[in-house]
Amino acid sequence: PLFDLRFYYISRTRLLLTKAIMRSGMLNIGRAKVTHAVVVIFLEFFSWGLLTTPMLTVLHETFPEHTFLMNGLIQGVKGLLSFMSAPLIGALSDVWGRKSFLLLTVFFTCAPIPLMRISPWWYFALISVSGVFSVTFSVIFAYVADITEEHERSTAYGLVSATFAASLVTSPAIGAYLSANYSDSLVVLVATIIAVADILFVLLVVPESLPDKMRLSSWGFPISWEQADPFGSLRKVGKDTTVLLICVTVFLSYLPEAGQYSSFFLYLRQVINFSSAEIAAFIAMVGILSIVAQTLLLSVLMRKIGNKNTVLLGLGFQLFQLAWYGFGSESWMMWAAGTVAAMSSITFPAVSALVSRCTDHDQQGAVQGMITGIRGLCNGLGPALFGFIFFLFNVELNEIAPLSKSSVIPGPPFLFGACTVLLALLVAIFIPERHSLAIKTCSTRAALGPVGGTQCNNSAPASDEDNEPLLQDSSM
């Protein structure tokens, strides 16, 4: 009996000590902060930025014919898989917490990096498959929403988005320098080390942002198919005019942005004849200007002209930039259009702030998953569409001279993108100025509501639940 009593007290002491260590932050250093989200995003995209020059080379060597088309198909499959998985990951993070899904998304997003030198075919195959978990931004935005107040959120979102630009300021230049002076293998090794550091940072340093009471109250509830259905959110948004306008704006504006991001560096090298050093310098310039736009300029515009007008201004910059890319055939035109492109980067943080500001605290992962799902759909359609348009206009790596000299429109996909952004601008004009949004907290029937048996926050009868809009007017 005495031995059993000692064993009980020893076990009890160990359990209490373990809980105390976890609560004191020895395993999760400090409280959850926006800084944690910033570091995660920076390391992830810095590692990929290093691979800009080697990836262009590997892409051309692996697919010497129809390079733009194959690049579009690879990125398209990745984007479509991201679209399919984003609602489920967003809903699960609302229940199980953000940290575990940050670890999952960062790990699988960075997993293809070492395969670039081991097996290019497996590298591109794994890039496509990794789209299932390539929704880091969705979880990061929900993470930020958990730990910021409403009036701070637009600035925090701008900071996170600016970090993406900051990660590309120096990484392509560093990657191009290492590739030119040493080898592509060294670039891949450095990128792999940084990716591993990012995974370890999430595992050992990043604290959980979702309060325990929110996770414990819904822990164990099943995830329904309607919550995991990627098209469920698209069907739901059509029942409210305001959110429909916002989502259509996101789709029309991000479709060309996704296509541009997937092929623009290859386009600069092929059609405009940029060198690797010029491409790195171009990325750095746009990155620095984007940081300024998404931190200083965004917060000022949100205060001075409001959320909707900030979105309209960003769309105007994007329209001008894409038209310039489409008709530009000289190097200086690309540099000038790049400055405008940096200013257009304020659009998505402004849209994210508009939606999240009016969302219940325990629904941030779901609503960001909805927006990220739309962006994921664009990430699938945009690159494939741009690659197909390049293919239709016979833009190939072995036909640089004829294209540069005789083509009336050097960049036909960018001109198409300008047309879609023009439509987005027209749609955004009709977004109400003072419409207050509120995500319904009905669970089992809503496409992206909280998981499990939480109750609706309204008094509508259950039979009418499916007919209610996702976002509705508030008397406040």
C-alpha cells in the first residue's frame, strides 16, 4: 500500500508538472503573437524564393516543349487540390486548433524542395499533390484573427501579406548568386535547411492561438460532408448579395494574379529577355514596394478612404498593371509596370479584413477557408488558363525572336487578365458601403459553420436554415 501511495503521488506530480510546463510556455514560447505568423510565412516563402532561378532551369530541361503549358497544368492541379481541401482544413482548425494544421501545411508545402535535384519528375509530381495541404495562408489568417482585435486586424493582415513580399526581396537574388557561383544543388540544400527550420519553428516555438475553451467545447464533434464540401461555400454565398459580390470580386481579381504569378518570371526570361540577375532585382523591387504598400499605405488608406474604396483602388492599380504587361515589349515597361503591381497588392488584405472583421471569433478558420478556397480555385484555373493562352498564341521557348519583334500583343494572357479585373472593379462598385456581415453559427447544416452541435445564434426555425444567407444585415 505504501508503495502504491508513493507511485500515485509521483505520477500525480509528474502530470501536474507536465501541465505546468505546457501552460508556462516552455514548450510554446510566450503568448501567440502576429510575429509568429510573420516568421512562419517568411521562412516558407523565403525557401521557395531561393529556388526561382533553379526552378526555371529545371522546368525548361524537364519540359523542353510547351513549357508554359506544362507549367500551367502543374500549378493548376496544385491549385485545384488546394481548393478542394481548404474548407475542410479551415473547419478542422476551428475545432482542433491552428498549430497542428500550421505544422501540416508548412511540412507538405515544403516537402517537394529536396526532390528538385533528386528527381525533377517526382519534384513536379509532388508539387501538384502538395496542393492538398498548400493552404498555409488560410490557417495563418485565422491564427491572426484569433489574437487581434477588430480594429487591429486590417493592419495585421497587411503585415502578413507584406511578409510574403519581404521574403521575395532578397531570396531570388541570393538563389541566383549561389546558382551562378556554386551550383543549383547548393541552392536546393540551403532552401531545404530553411524549410526544416520553419517546420521546427512551428513545432517548438509557435503557441496555439485558439483558446482552450473554444477547442474543448467542440472537441469530438464529427465533421460533416457539408463542411468539407469545397463547393458548399460557393452555393452558400449565393444566398447573400453582399458576400456574393465580395467573392465574385475575389475570383475575378485573383484569377489573373494566380496565372501571372505562375508564369511571369518565365515570361520575363523568354519574351523580354531578362537575365537571372535582372529577374532577381525585379522581384526585389516589387517586394520592397509591396511591403510599403501593405504596411504603411494600407493602414492609411483604410483610415482615410475606408475599406471598400481601398479595395477599388487596389483593383484599379491591378488593371493598369496587367494592361501594361500585356502591351509592353520593352524592358523599361516591365520595370514601370512592376511599381504599379506592388501598389495593387493592397487588395487582398483589404478584402480579408472586410470579411473577417464581421465574422464570429470561432468562425475565422471557416471564413478564411472559404476565401482561400476561392483563391485555391483561381490557383488551379489561373495558371492553366494562362498556359493555354500562351500555347494558343504560340509563345514557346524556341520562338523568342519572332515573338519579340512581330507580335502585336506580346503578353496576351495579361491583357485577358486586365479584362477580368475590369469586371471585378465593376462588381466591387456595388458592394454596400455600410453592410455589416455576420457568419451564421449554425453547425451541421451550414457549409462552413463551426463543427458539431453548436446552436444557431438566431431564432429562425431549423427548417428554414438552408434558406438563410451566409452573411446577413445586422441592426447594429
